[in-house]
Amino acid sequence: MTDAIVAEGLVKRYGDVTALDGVDIRVAEGSVMALLGPNGAGKTTTVRIFTTLLVPDEGRATVAGLNVVEDARVLRSKIGASGQYAAVDEYLTGYENLDMVGRLYHLGAKASRGRARELLEQFDLVEAGDRPVKGYSGGMRRRLDLAGALVARPQVLFLDEPTTGLDPRARLGLWDVIEDLVAQGTTLLLTTQYMEEAERLADQIAVVDRGTVIARGTSDELKARVGGERIELSVQDVGDLDAVSTELSSLAVGEIRIQENIRRITVPVDGGTDALVTALGRLSDRGIAVFDVGLRRPTMDDVFLTLTGHQVELEDGQ
Ligand code: ATP
């Protein structure tokens, strides 16, 4: 299978800040890649290079076989992109926004109008279509923005944090729409800070931290790297956390995590429910009161913590 999106050794600096420090990515045609990482990891910079909005300082990138620098003009007509902040005109209606995009792509008046109506239908915006966008909800704006990226039926699509800021219901709705697109054969690269989003939508995940890809694979492969399941246990009395940690340390196959503020301890284990039964037996023998307990598969948060040795950091150092 050919690769629709390729990056080799991308480096991008903004003055003293090295935003990308040698990014390598390959996305097979018709597949979905998620770039997963916290704020400031370099996700947007990578997407801006692929979509010809930025020129890399080093390295090369191609999309649909076209070089993002040398073939930028031709490439722009072949890709669709939707950014973090919905790029729609507030004062135009949904229909007018889509029609305008069609004209910008030189589809012609008739085809632009037809495509606009078709997309409004596909994105469940028919009723709102003739109202100005300034009255739209966040979810409706995102859907309209995504519709705008699809006007020219691109084979390769870039979505930068498509569901950031949306409520859970709107997020689920957008995931359905994205899955439908992918089922039709579109190659998709999306960026996200949400572990479950990457898991749900992507065939391959690249974990990005401080301008480099620190791990890649399917969500199952990434999870396999951080061990088996987690016992997650809350105690009644915060003073019991250390005793629980001691009692369960022989069951742990990785680092035990203690969160005092929510009286919770997380223990990576092998052996699933057997390990859980053993753990509860030991705590009961010690007379430790357990408030809540569960066994769960590792999340991408766990993956990030294990791979980077630090929790997801916000850019302002929080
Ligand atoms: P976010 O989710 O916040 O967009 P990100 O992973 O997409 O995060 P980038 O926006 O690519 O990260 O930023 C990578 C690094 O480059 C950050 O440290 C950021 O502050 C810096 N950066 C990005 N754009 C510029 C710019 N125009 N000038 C200076 N520094 C920049």
C-alpha cells in the first residue's frame, strides 16, 4: 500500500523555540493516523507544514505524492483541512459559507450551490443552513467547518483537534461523521489531546512530545508496552494509602501511582480478576476499608505517563 502522507526529519524553529525536532510520519492511503500529545507538543505545527501553511526548516514532507513546498499550489487543491478554531464567517449563513468555499475552489456557481446543499444535509445542518452562523452552537460550527473542508472532495484530510471544546454529545456526533468519511476511503491525519478519540478513530497513533514522535503503533500495541490492566482503588481513609501500596506492591508489574487528593491508588497488574481478588483479600485481612474498586485496561494517559515519565504538562508549566 502506498503512503498518502509522509514526513521525514521535519524540523521547525520559531526563534529560540524548536517546535519540531525531527518528526517522521507515514500514513497509508485510506487509513487514519492520530497525532496524540499535549498542548505545545508540535501537533499544529506538523499539520501546518502538511497543509502548506508553513515551510519546514529541515526535512521533507509529501502528501498524495506531492511535495509540500515545491508542489504547494497543486497540493492545496487536493487536500482538505479543518483547524482548531472553526474558520467560518459569522455573518454569512451556513449555506453561504459552503457556497463561498466552493467558489474559492473554482467549482463554478451551480456546482458550488449543489455541493453546499448536499453537505448541509450530510452534516445535519439543513434547518440551520439559512441562518447566520453567529447563532450556531460550538458543535454546529465544528460540523460546518468540517463540511467546508470537504467541499472539493479531498482524498486527504487534516483535522486539527476536531472536537476540542465540544460537549460529550457533540463529540460523539462528530466522531460518527468522521468515521463515515473514513469508510469512504479518505486518508485522515488528525491531532488530538484525547486518548479515547485516538483510540476510537485511528488505525495508528503517533505519540508526540516536545517536537518528536516518542512512540507509535495501534492503540493495542501502545497499551501492550505499558503492561496489563490496572487495579484502581479508592480508600475511605487517606492514611491507608501507604499501607495499600505496601500490601499490593508484590502484585504490581509497573509503577504504582498514588493520588492523595482523591484517595486513589492505581496498580498495574497481570492476571486480571485473579489479581483483583488477591488484592481485595489482602486488604480485607489488614482491615483496610475500600471505598471503590475496579479493574480497567490502560488508558492512553497511562501510556503517556509511562513513555514520558511525566504526566501531560500544560504549556504554562502547570
Ligand atoms: P496546541 O494544541 O496548543 O496547538 P500543539 O501540539 O499543536 O499544541 P504547536 O502549536 O505546534 O503545538 O506548538 C509547538 C511549539 O511551538 C510550542 O512550544 C509553541 O509555543 C511554539 N510555537 C508555535 N507557533 C509559534 C509561533 N508562531 N511563534 C513562536 N512559537 C510558536
